[in-house]
Amino acid sequence: MRPALAVAAAALLTLGACGTGSGDGGGSAGEGVTLTITSNSISGGKNAETADWTAEWVIPRFEAAQKAKGRDVRVVFQPSGVDDEQYKTKVALDLKSRAGADVIDLDGIWVGEFAQAGYIKPLAEAAGPEADSWEGWSRIPQAVQGLGTFEGKRYGLPQGTDGRVLFYNKALFRKAGLPDPWQPRSWQEILDAGAALKKAGVPVPIQIDAGTAMGEATTMQGALPLLAGAGAEIHAGGKWTGASQALKDMLGFYRQVYSGGLGDPRLQQEARGRDKSFAQFAEGRIAILAEGDYFWRSVIEPTAGVAPMKDRDSVVGYALIPAQRPGAGIRGQDFVSMSGGAVRVLNPNSKNPKLAWELLSFMHSAEATTSQLAGAARITSRTDVNDAVLGADPMLKFVSDEVLPLTAYRPPLAVYPQVSVALQEATAAVVSGTSVDEAAAAYQRKVESLVGGPANVAG
Amino acid sequence: MSPAEVPRSAAMVSGKHSLGFVVPALVLIGVFLVFPALWTVYLGLTDHRLTGLAAADPQVVGAANYAEALGDERFRTSLWLTVQFVLGSAVLGQAVLGFAIAWVLRDRRGPLKSVTEGLVLLAWILPSSVVAFLWIALLDRDGGTLNAILHTPGFAWLLDHPMMSIIVFNVWRGTAFSMMLYGAALENVPPSQLETARLAGASTLQQLRDVVFPHIKGHVLTNLLLITLWTFNDFTAFQLTAGGPEGRSEILPVYIYNVAMSGGRLGFGAAVSFLVLVVNLVLAFAYLRLLRSRGEVRPS
């Protein structure tokens, strides 16, 4: 009897869902509209705090505000908790088939290729002139606005920015007789620390993301900061970096880490290697790990992180990423970093573009941005909010004060993600034993074919 | 006269009727099979991409994608890995193991048979994502069940033996179909003939070769045709190794996904898909020829 009842109940529920669905999807404003938000975050999993903020703060408040205006608006959140590359594919396919959520979370680096494909439109086109007169623009620094800008047009509202540092486990450092606070001044000092940690019995002294399985994390956490430390940017003066000395130095550092037993080469090959590296750092198996401040606020965060560390604040330290040698970094710097950031865009196929813009700008208001912080560390896009919350968390302050002044951004060019994959493949080759020169030559060939010939590559 | 005409008009009416019955099916096949296939051919001739300028305005590049694929070492490696995967997991693995189980269980009744069949079937009907997690837990380098059983901590099955891992996985996963098909086929073998052979002193191998196999030849070919095509296009292995490490388990479906979806090269991916389609057609054709020649031989 019971299965029959369950089936009947399910059928009734489905009928009920259909009923409300047709009522809400009715289209014309005034009698019930549904808006959808999507991002690569999911409650209890990846970027949980964004998912919870969207579901618990944004949606009820926005719906209430609309109700006060006499409009019946329902907002639905579509969560996702997958690798960034998979999320990107999903969103691209959604937009390609003229479907998808009304407000979409994107990595700033995808804006160029999405715009070129016609998947997203400048905000002023998608939402109307009110997008350009939004109050928030004056609060967002130019460099951060650049995350959502392509060929001089604003496509998305930036959510904030970040910076890369070296995280280290103070307990393991103490065991190896290393100083705390620790601040290496050259690549050699990182390797020396790694050797000391290995001697003290730490299974994996250093984790610098490498290989294609880690995707863009390899480029952002490893290849690009190291390249910057060797004095080169991936794209400068209209040319892409080829098999230059800086590139070979970068690959050489990988080789020293992974063939010298200081890192775990297998971890770079595993399908879930990055998640595993997070877990191993949290378990005290990895001592030094290069990551963005995302790692601090979403991964090892004591309560909501995916690999929580209860004693994070006392055990985990952070240091600037040194240049190869003092003064050898880009712009003659002693220390380097890389920054990126996510943006939110409007779906040009939205049935309610004006309302979608209202939702988008609401999500980026000072009030919403402050609530999203909820006491956690994060460099938001808005200076007014940063000014108010700065200093609440030492990590946030460190990134904002020490890292952002010396950071660099990726080129906002559509071909960049493919060059990034070429970099990942070069690191993968070196980690699995190919010589630096061979990997660099293969990289040079690949980049030349990607960017339209040797004329666009600086050797 | 009339007796001769009546059947003819009846045949014409039924011809019209049958046309009416066939049209909806033909339309469905046209919309969901022929059109996508032709569309794949067209896409394969362009530089269509998932994002960027080539997504908005793809250009026809002729046979360049095909030439690139055939000259690409990664494609050829992938094709070879797929052949290993199909031979190892489908033809040798599933078909042989499935037959063995069906043969051993053929006369048995009772709990042993139902439990064995139930377990084999379970591997087949569980959702693939669930199964993939189970196998990752089994083969994981740190803390995997297999390493715990064998006392080989830290042995990276999925990294050191990626092909062996996905082949064994796919045998485990897909044996149920062969087992059931052979189980049904074995019921076609007249017990009296087996009995006679046994009394005449034929060994098991001889019984299989001379009594059983001639009766189930058609089933064997049909089974091989189906599992070969399925395995050739099977994507589940992606959830175990994602084609890695460094493409060492990148069978063709995974290669296409990596190139077309992750890499965004839809045009190139379509060209490779079409090549896979051609390989599938050749395989299907070869099996069907074998089946037909068997059908012609039988009456004589």
C-alpha cells in the first residue's frame, strides 16, 4: 500500500508544481515574474558562503523590496559545485542555446570570450542606460572595474578581487626549526625551507599547483606568479611570452620542487588533485601551499570551509610570494602576486532585463556587499565597504595592504584561456619528467599556433 | 478474375496503411538521428568554438579538422586506447565473463543463482555517478579500500594503471547484459544433445565448441555487436580518471569531451565525432555481415 501512496503523493506534488510554475512564469510584470541567479557555489559545498548569502539574504530581501513596490517577483537560485572549467562550459552552453539564468556569476577572465561569442552584452545594452549611471561605479577602483570590462565596455559588475600568497603551517615550521613569521626573499629560500621540512619528516613540503587537471588554478597559483617573479608577464607590449628565459626559469622551479622530492607529482595528475591538496594541507601533510585568499576564507575557514581547520588563525601563516631574486620580479619588484576576480553579468536573453538589472545592482549595493562579508575576510569591489570592514581580519588587511599594491592581472583577451592551457601543459610535462627545454619548446609551438604565428610571440 | 484481384487490392490498402504507420517513425528518425548526424558533418567542416569570435561567426575550413585529427598524435593514441578498452573490457571481459557466469549458473536454482545474478545486475543498474564514487573510494591512493586490503598503502592504481583500472571497472559494470543474454541463449540448447555429448565422453570444452556454440552463434554476434558499440561510446570512465594522467586513459569519447567541451573546439570535436561514427558503422557492418552469412548458411 505504501508505495502506491508515495506514487500518488508524488503525482500530486508534481501537479502542484506545474500549477505554480505556470502561474509564476506568466511573464508580464505585475502578476508574477521569476528571476534566476546562478553561480558556482552550493550550500554545504563549494563557495558555500555565497550560496547561503544568495539564498538567505539576497532572495528574501529582494522579493520583499519588490513586494513593497507592488510587484510579485520570485527569485530562484541555481547552485553548482563543480570545477570552474565545467561550470564555464555549462554556462556557455546555456547562453548558446539562449537559455540560462538571468543573473550569472562568471570569472572575470571569461568575459572577453563570452562577449566575442555574443553570449553577453554590455550592461548598457542589456539593461538600458541606468546601468551606466549606477551609484556603485564611483565606488569601484578602475583596476577592479577592469575585471568586468572588455574592449572598453562594461559587461559585468565585479564582486571583488583577490591576491595570491604562500600559506604555511606554523606547527610544521616549528617542527623543522624554521622561523615564524616566515617571509622568503627568493625562490631558493622556498626550496631551502622545503628541504628543512622534508628533513623534519613532513610528507609534502611544498604544493605549487601544476598540470592540466588543476586547470586555471595551475596558471594563477603557480605559472603566472612564478613568471612574474622571473620578471615576465604572460602578455606584454602586444606579444605573448614564448619560451623565454623567464619561462624556462619558471619551469625550472617546478622541476626543482617536483623532481627533488619537495612536492608530490602524483597529486598534480589526479582528477581531484586540488581538492586533495586542500585536505592534505588541513591535515598537516602539506607545509607550504600557494593559493589566493579564497583558500583562507572558503577552504580552511574553521566552520564553513570545505577543508576546515579549527585552529586556522593560530596555525596558518601567510607570506608574500618572492621574486626569483630580490628585484628580479616584474617592475623590478622584490615580491609578486596575481589577482583576478569574479563578476556578475546579465543574460541578454532574459525575459525581464530591467528587473534582472534591479536584482543585479541590488546584489552589488553597499548593504548587500557588507552583508555578504558577514565578518569574513574578503576584498570586495567597493571601496566604501572595504574602508568600513578593513582590519576586521588580519588576512584581509594583509592582502589589501601588502599584496594588492604589487599584484598583476591577467590579460583580458579572448585567447588567454587557451594560452593558459598551454602553460598548464608545460608544467605538467616538467612535473612528469620532461626536460625544461623540451617543455618550453613545445609550449612555444603551441602558443604560436594559438595566437596567429611567431610574430605575436616574444621568445 | 475477381479472386485474383481481391488479394492485390488488399495488398495495396495494406501498403498504404503500413506507410501511414511507418511515417511517424521515419520523421522521428529523421529529426533525432539523420539531422544531428548531418549537422555533425557540417560542424566538422567549420572552426566553430564554444566561446570567442568563432562562436559568433564560424568559418568553413573544409577538411582541415579531419586532416588535423588524423595527423594528431593525441587522436591516434586515443583511438588505440579505445581499441584496448573495447577488446579488453567488452569482447574479452564482459562477453567471456558474462558467458562463464551464465554457463555455471545454467542448471542451478535457488539462492546462489539469484544472489549472484542480483549482484551482477546491481552493478549494471546503479547510476554511473554513484558507481564512479564507489570505485574512486576503492582505488584511491590514500585510504582506498583496495590498498587497505592488499596492504599497499599509497599505490596509485588510477595513475599507474589507468587503462587497467577503467577496463576492470567496465567489465564489472557491464557484465550483466552479456550474462542475461547468454543465460537466455543457453536455454535454446537442447539438453538432450548436451546429455548425448556428455555420454559420448565429450569434455566441457568440446561440449561448448560442438554443441553449445553452434546453437548460440547468433546470440554471440548480436551481443558482441551491441557491447562493442556501447563500449566504444562509453563515457563513464571519465568519472574515474577524466582521461588522465596526461591523457593515458583518454579513450575517444573522453577525448571528444576534453577537446570540444573543456577546450571549446566544437568544430574539431564534431569532426572527431564523425570519424568515430564512421568507425562504429564499419564495426556494425562487419558484425551484420557475419550475422547474415550465418543466416544463409543455416538452411543448407
